[in-house]
Amino acid sequence: MNDCFSKCKKKAIKGDRTVYVGSKHLPEEHVEVVVPHKYPDNRVISSKYTSWNFIPKNLFEQFRRLANFYFLCVGFIQLIIDSPVSPATSITPLVFVVVVTAIKQGYEDWLRHKADNEVNNREAYVVRDGKVAQVKSMDITVGDIVKVKLNHSFPCDLVLLSSHDTEGKCYVTTANLDGETNLKTHYSIPDTKYYQTDEDFGSLHAMIECQQPIPDLYKFVGRMTVHKNNENVMKPLGPENVLLRGARLKNTPYVYGCAVYTGSQTKMALNSKAKSTKFSRVERGLNTFLLAFIGILLTEALISTILKYWFVRQDFMQNSWYLPTIQNEKKLTVKSALEDFLAFMVLYNYIIPISLYVTVEVQKFVGSMFIGWDLEMYDAENDQPAKANTSDLNEELGQVEYLFTDKTGTLTENDMQFRQCSINGKKYEEVGGMLCEVSLTGGQSMPVHKLTPEIEEFFALLAFMSYSPCGSS
């Protein structure tokens, strides 16, 4: 341990960040004002659009889709040539598709904005100059001492300073981060665990040096320097000393922590994928069929163009007085051939139904609503229905073939039910809510009406080890 401390003193952490706890420098540094680094605020932004970039960004994303780009090209062709059909026949349904999709995506993004505002405006408690102040979660800055109460989520990544427990430990659940519902124990360093009240932190002078933010939830390297008894004491920091944003405090009335990563630099935010446009397997399949039909369309237009010029050169067409322009049609030029080819392409473009894409968009939106209405996915404990953040990938759920899971409750309810056990060489099982002793001869199990001390101790330990961490209240 001493060797670890000596290495910590001799070698600085590469690319580290320095955080002054409570924005107060160490006494011997002789710094009048601590100049804050330009760290991001604690604002959460999960939305894709803003009010000023919605129209251009949404249009760009929509016309990245092959179908929309195809119908846009067809509409443009109808405007520049002597089209056999009105341009409105292609432009009107295209505008309808784009508007319906924009409304759907705008509504979904508005819901994300609404959820972000709820998180950003959630109340948080910060200790400043020995007094606790209520602030909005988005107003927390790096270096603030944050007080978190029982069953509340941590508003940012914190280094644990102290807790209600005199040993400086607390219990958290990281179900929102890694899906594990079992409680995890975190510790503060011994030099700060005695700060138990808001007033105590008014006299704390400490500095945290840690690595720059990384997405790894289980890795953290740093050290804390605490000014104590007129000298600086350095202690190493690891993952067990960090409380991550999104985790929830359990079995501990309150804890104090120093904010080290906020907003977009928290590990939870770094693990969130970029807000890019996603295409489902069904849509990619539709694009494949669309390319095939475009090939058929081009072939039809080419054959029709060739047949047209062959047809107008036949002898029986010479006396067609009702076709006064037939003589002009005989003149084959690159321009006329291209115009005729595009005209046939416009004439046959209905081989690709634009109504299909309207139907798919509406079906996706309605399907996302059914997900929220599904009672089998309703969490009664938290009064939380299932929520589809985007409807673009609903059909992907139907393409899942295999699920790989462990026993941590990531995809299950983490609900272990008692079946059988063996105590002192005797086998017991549960039948109809009663404990029964299994007959060794294969006969009927007999109910146990009186529990022996061994049975009581066994089930007490089983219940304790399956639910409560050691030392919890």
C-alpha cells in the first residue's frame, strides 16, 4: 500500500483533470481564485433536432432514403420535360409522405425534449459554504458537493465523500446502466467519511485528480488529496469510490459526493450512441426491391423508346393524317431520344407505389403506440409503461432469434423462486405454498408442520443472502 502511495506521489496521472472539491483550493497553494475549467454543464440532451435545424436536417435525412430520392427525381423530370402526366401526380404524394414522416419524427423528438426537460429541471441539493442549496440538476458544475437522498438517482458522476453510514459506504443499484438489479457497495476514502453534516463540508479542503472521461463503466483511476492536520494526505481512487449517473441510492439515507464528470462527459452519456438515422432490416429489404424495380423501369423505358422510333418509320404510318407531328418524330437526335426515354420513365413510374411507404410510416407510428399500451410490459412497481423512443425500428423486434442472458436480471425480473433444498440429509420442496419433506421411497411428500432450528436458520440465511447486503438496515 505504501508503495502504491509513493508511486502516486512520484508520477502524475497522464491527461488527468484536476477538480477542487467545493471549488476551494488547498491552503498551501496560495491561489486567490480558482479559475474553473471549461467543463460542460450537467444538461442532458437526447433529442435529435432543435427548432432552427428541424426542417433542413429532417429533409436531408428523409431524402437519404432511396424511395424519397427516387420520387423526387421523377417529380423533377416531370417539371423539365413535356411530361405525359401532370407533375402534381408525383409531387403531391411525395409531399404528403414527407410531411407525414416529418410530423411523426417531430412528435417523437418533442417527447424526447420533454423527457430531457424533466431530467434537467429535477431538483438537486448542493452544499456550498457549509449550507445546502436546492438547484436544478442542469446547474450542477464540476467540483460541486452534491447531496443525494435515499432512492434518488445520482445527477452526475460523483466521487463518494461520505455517507450516513459511519464506515463511509453506501449501496446502489445500476439497473439503468448495465441491467443488474443486485445492490453494489461503494466506499469513501477514510479521510472524508467523518464529514457527516452540511456544516462539516465548509471546512473541507480537498483536490481530486482523475483521468479524462471514458465510456468504461467499470474503470476509474484517480487520487484525492485531502488537507488534514496541516498536511496533505493522498489516497488512491478506484471504481468502488465512484457513483455513476443513472445509478440509484439504496438502503442508505443520504450520501455526499463531489461532481467529477457532468453532462455529456458522464459515463452514461458516453455510452449513449450517436443520434443518427437508423434503417431497419425491413426498410433495407424494401430498398433492395426498389432497386430491382428501378432496373425493370429503366428497361421498359428503353424498350419503349426503341419501339417508338421503329414504329414511326413503318410504311403504314406515312398516311396517318391524324398525326401531324409524325414527320418530326422520325428525326432521331440525342435530345429527342433522351426526352422520350424520360417521358416513358415518367409514364411507367407507377410501378413503384408511393402509397406503400405512406402505409409503412403510419403502421410504424401506430405500432409504437401499441407498445406503450401493452399491459404485459407494464411495470406496476414504478407505474411505468413501456416506452418507444422511436418508431423507426419497431419491426426489428420481430427479427430477434436468440437471447443470451446471465442470472443478473438484465432481461429477467431477477425473481428466484424456491423449489427444493436439502437440510441435514433430508430433502424438502414447496407444494402449494407449504414446505414438505420429500419421501425417499418415492411416496407422497408430507407437510412440515413444525420447523426445526436448522430449517429456520437455513431459510433465514437464504432470505438474507438473496435480498439484503451485509450491513444494510
